[in-house]
Amino acid sequence: MTTASTEETREPDLLYTRTEEELRAAVRSLIADRCDAPAVLARAESGTPYDPRLWTPLAAGIGAAGLLVPEELGGQGAGHREAAVVLEELGRGVVPAPYLTSAVVATETLLALPAQDGPVAGLLEDLATGRRVAVLAVPFSAGPFAAGPGAALPVGGPLGTPEGTVTGVADAPAADVLLVPAADGLYAVETGSDEVAVEPVVPLDLTRPLATVTLERSAGTRLADGVSSAAAVHRGLLAGAGLLASEQLGIAEWCLAETVRHTRERHQFNRPIGSFQALKHRMAHLWLEVVSARAAARNAADALATGSPDTPLAVAVAQAYCSKAAVRAAEECVQLHGGIGMTWEHPAHLYLKRAKADSLAYGTAGHHRASLAGLVELPAP
């Protein structure tokens, strides 16, 4: 009789460790000090949402940008669970920072390449220390599964000089380096080159800029061949989708907490409106959705951290659920705040826009639900 290995019998750990809670406290304190709601609103209005005064201490001071990077490459040697905690807090504060795109998706793509030396190692060290920001040049809607939107990318050109146009690239205006997947491999292209045009477009979510990237036979550093590139991009998008669920969890948690606070303080008929049974029921139902979203997001982060064979399934479940939970929480927040929730001065609209934009990122909930059927070997009709 054989005994199952520890990896096969391991149960997911959804609880937060002391280290994770200490990291949460540090990130939350930094956000409260340098990126509170009035500051986010002001920067969103200005059209330049990113603040270097926040990114530098977050990425380098706290070391959040290097959580996924091994220590020998200049990182913290932590993992996806810790990065998920950071994203929860960034979602809770609807913080404008290229953390998901650079410190998670681009970093994970580079870590999935077979060669961790030369230009790859140098770029990873720069990303881990916050000196540079890298973005994977794919549409923000591109999902990790083959059927997802954006699976076929319009980038070609002669060997060493990728060319083409990619639309809807998140955080491209903030990037120093673009990781460009082409038919013959993965390239690192400097955004300051004359052959690279990054044209910002008007996004729904003003805290996460989008751009159209046009490459005209730009000179790039080839990091991997076509086969390795495809596997690395898949891994980067899978990590992005899995940890995006933690950002969506943070959005939902803030919306619930802010709605409960408001309904306790707002009085009608000489009573707090939160004491009305109809509103109690709505908030109780929302609380159940947030708790379930936390379980799904934590399961995805834990699966990514441990390299579980069920990682694609955990990611698909998390995105299928958390996308809708975040949107519902933000909608309820706006509605239960009444008139003030409809104003530009209140931050509720930022959370609704972030939740709506996130629901399309790295594959829609419908895309992930369709993928689930194949993952559990129950093809849909």
C-alpha cells in the first residue's frame, strides 16, 4: 500500500500568517499617509494618476515589487500569498500603481523563462528594486487560457525587430520596458525608443491608464524563443488573473465597510438607516459574497504559491466569482450611499469603475466559467 505524497494531500491554507499581516499593516500605513481618497481623486482628475512618492517607498522601501523574485536575483524571495496581501490593500485604497502589471504579470513572465541570467536577470533585479517598471504588451483583456480574448497577438516583423500594434495595454504609459510576445520569441523593448509609440487612450478606470502600443521594427533584446515565450506569457497571465482576485477582494471589502459605516451614521426618521430591515438584508447578503470571495482569492494565491497542479482551476474559480462580487459590492456602495454616492467628490465611483474594468481584465468571468468546464473534464454543451 503506497502513501500519498505531502504535496498531493496538502490542504489549501486560507489563513493569513503573522508575516502577511505585518506586511498588510505596512502597506496600509503607507497608503493612508501618501495615497488617501482625496489624493487619488485629485490625481485621477489630473490625468496623471501615478505618484512616484508612493511607488518608490512601496516598491523599494517596503520591498513589495520584489516579493516574487528570488533573493539571489535581488528580490525578497517571498511568494504569491504575500503579493496577494499587497494587492488586497491596493484594491482597498483603489491605489494607482503599476503593481499588478509589473511586479506580478511581467515579473512572473520573466521568472517562467528557462534562462535566468544575462538580460533576464538584470531586468528582474531592476523590477525587484523598483528602479524600472515593465509591462507585458498584451491587451488587458487577454486571458490565460487559449480561448481567451487577445490570444492571438498582432506582433511580427523580422527576427530581432518586432513590429505591430497592440491595443488596450494596461500601465503602458508608466512602463520603462515592454515585454513583447512575438511569433519568434519574447522581446524586451525600451519605451524611450523612437520606434515605439505609446498612445494613451481614455480608460473607464482613471486610476489605471491604458494605451495603444505601436512598434515599428523596434530594436529589442530577444529573451526567449517562441515556445518558451508562449509558456512564459501563459504563466504571467495566469498569475495576473489569480492575484487580480485579491485586488477585487480588497475593492469589495472597502465597499462593504464603507457602506456599513455610512448606514450607521446616516439617520432618517430619527433612526440610523442601517437599522432598516431591507438594508440589513442587502448588507448581510453582500457580506456573504465578500466572505466567499475571500476564500476563492486566498485559494488562488495559495495554489500559485505552492505550484499546485490545480492552479488553473483555482484561478478560474476565483475570477469567475470575484469579478462579479467586486462589481456588486461597488454597485451597492454607490446605491446605499444615496445622493452622495453619485457625486464626483465621493470616492465610490472610483471603486465602481475599478471593479468594472477589473471584471474585463485577464479574461472575463464568462471566459473563466467556460474554461472551468474543460478543466474539470465536463465540457459545456
